[in-house]
Amino acid sequence: MNRIQESILQSIEVKNKILSDETLMRSIEEAVDVIVESLRNGGKIHFCGNGGSAADAQHLADALLRFDEVLARGFSPQVFISGLNAHF
């Protein structure tokens, strides 16, 4: 088995563990409900990070904007992505 296959199998294993964890699945569903309710009421979702986490935050914001179901429900999210470097 090559490295690509191993990586894919590891990803599948993680997803299967998530799917089999009922507590985690309920937590994810509850988080989604909070996010949707916030957007329905004109709320905002903020993603933040520093360094690599900032890149993750930008990725999450972009993924949310591209999520068809969010857009289909009539949400028109505004996004402001800022990069800030501090050199001491």
C-alpha cells in the first residue's frame, strides 16, 4: 500500500469514528443549529487565528461562503478577512 492510499484510509477511519460517536454527532448538530439560528437573525460568525490558525480561519470562512445550502437559504454573509503580522 502506498502513502496516498494510507492517507485516504486514515481519513476514512477518522470519519467513521466521528460517525459512530453519538455524543460528538449531537454536539456537531447543536453547533450547526446555533450557527444557522445566528445567521437567520442577522448575526455574524467570526473565525480567528494566529499564524497557521489564521489560515484555517480563512479557509473556514471561505468554505462557509461557498456552502450552497447557506446561500440557498437566502443568507448573504459579509466577509472581512484581515492579515496582520506583528514583528517584535
